[in-house]
Amino acid sequence: MFKGFSKTAKVESTSANVVTLEAANAVTAKALRSLNDADDKLTERLELKNRLHTALLERLNLSVIDKVQPDELRREVANLAQQVLAEESRPMKTDDFKQIVDELMDEVLGFGPLEPLLADPTINDILVNSHKNVYIERFGVLERTKVRFRDERHLLRIIDKIVSSIGRRIDESQPWVDARLEDGSRVNAIIRPCAIDGPSLSIRKFSRKPILMDKMIELESLSTDAAALLRALVAARMNILISGGTGSGKTTLLNAMSRAIDEHERIVTIEDAAELQLQQEHVVRLETRPPNPSGAGAIMQRDLVKNALRMRPDRIIVGEVRGAETFDMLQAMNTGHDGSMTTVHANTARDALTRIEQMVTMIGIDLPLKA
């Protein structure tokens, strides 16, 4: 049936590295034991920290914590931790004890397990999918971390701490919130019932040191000629719209281009969450305000754009146009405020123009078809 099939030269002998099924199973079992041991140690450590934190909450006078110097508070936390460990007859290495005290200080004064991530300058985004599933973005690459919260309640407490620190609230009646930390980092939190699998937290960190065009050229993100062209466009007071997808660097480029604005010009910036870092002295920064718990008192970007027109601006810079403010921004650009700048979420230049058209027509103004 298979004529000529047997003409293949006969192989006298072969040699190969063979791993038996028993050996493979042994290796797998050893690896699983190692992972389980590591997970058990992490769980044990979290339980210990939970007991220490509970004891601290019972023994510390929380009403005066804000008035206590950090060094004094650290000594008090260390003393209380030593007492609890002694009561449990649980010795601990010096390095481990120091780390536990650091983590307890983060719980008392900061945002708990998030503090090391917030302090790491190489991290751009912190993405908490659940209390035991935390990712970061570093240099454009997403990676899972070993950071864990004790449980869902612990994560909820940290979210509430972040939100309440800026005078906001989050609960079942208002299960999501956008906010800004003191350092400018943007925060979005969402909880049940909208977050089906439990609380989720996203933090876009604020870079303390803005990336300039020279740095972009060095990183080969921008050519020398392109940088020169962009600077010339800003100096010539061209209206500029920067488009890009999520995390593409729209605000970073806007920051860099703003350096070419003359020092003597009056600039008004408008943002949902202030993150622009203009270095000129003559700058007025405006920020939107969400509604209060009763749903009133919201101040939208459109309100601020209209108000900015009465502030004698030479340029208006809107962090990102998303809705009705687009129409007012376009009017400002065409009524004596040349050189204004903004960004829009779109993947291509053509998509950006289409999106601008859509946002203008969605506000209900009866524009001529040719417009």
C-alpha cells in the first residue's frame, strides 16, 4: 500500500536524553511543594501583620496620630509590635521585624501594601484587580506583583482611605470614583455591585520630573526634525490637537510642547485631574469638580472653558476633550485665542477629527450640515 516506504535508510542506533514519567512527576511535585510552601509563608506573614495591625488599632490613640512626629510614631509602633510578638512567644529576625514595622507604618500613615509601589519611580501604573491580584506597568510592560491585601475588606479600607483623603466618598449608591492624589497621581476606584468580582483600583502615577523633548529625542521617541517642527508650531501660535490611545503619551507630549510657549503669555489650563506641569510663571490652573452626594454642585470642563474666556488668556490648554467642552474649545480657538492646545482619545489623526465631529454634534446644537 505504501510503496517504497521502507527505502529509508535503517538507523543502527540512536541516543537521546529520556526523562521518565516518574521523574517528571517528581520534579512537578517538588515545584508544587515549593510554591505551596511560599504561599503558606506569605499567608502566615499576612495573618501575623493582620494581628499586629489589629492590636495597634486597639492600643494606639488614633485621634492624635496626625499630631505625632513620624519618628516618635515609628518607635511606638515598634514597641507595640515587640509586645505582641513577645505575648505570642514569636521571635523574629531583625530584618523581618524592620520590614513588618515599615508595613505597619504604611498601614497607619499611608495606603498599606500600595506604598512601596507608589514610591517606586519606575512604575507608571498600579492596577489592583482584586485583593490578591495586583499588576504594575513598568517601562510599558505589565507584570504581576507579589503584593496582596489581607482580604476584600482590607482593600476596601485602603480605597476608602484614598477617597476620603480628598473629601470624596464611595459606597453602593456611588460605586465608582475618579480622584487625584496629593502628588497628582490619577485614581479610579470601583466597587460592588458594579465590580462583580470585588473592588478594583487603578492608579496612573504622576511623574515628578516631566519628560522634555530632548529626552524624547534621546529615547528615539521623536526625531530632531519633528521636535523642531513642533516647537515652531507652538511658537507660531498654531492651534494643536494631540491624539492617541490610552497610555500613548498624549499628556507627556503636551507637557513637552508647552515648554515652547513664551514666558510672557498668560495661560489657563483646564483638566479633570490636574497633571499638566507647565513651567511658565503666568499660569492659572483650573480643575473640574464632581457632584456632591445629592448629585448637585458639579463643575464640568465646559463651565471652566467658558469661564476661562473671561480671564484674558493668551492660550487655553485643555488636558483632554471628551464631551460638550469640545464645542467651546473650538470656538475659543477660532475667536482670538490662537495657540490653544488639547488632546483627544483617538488612535489616528483621521479618527481624531471624526471623534471631534461626533462630540460636537452630540451636544444638541443644530449645526449646518456643511459645518
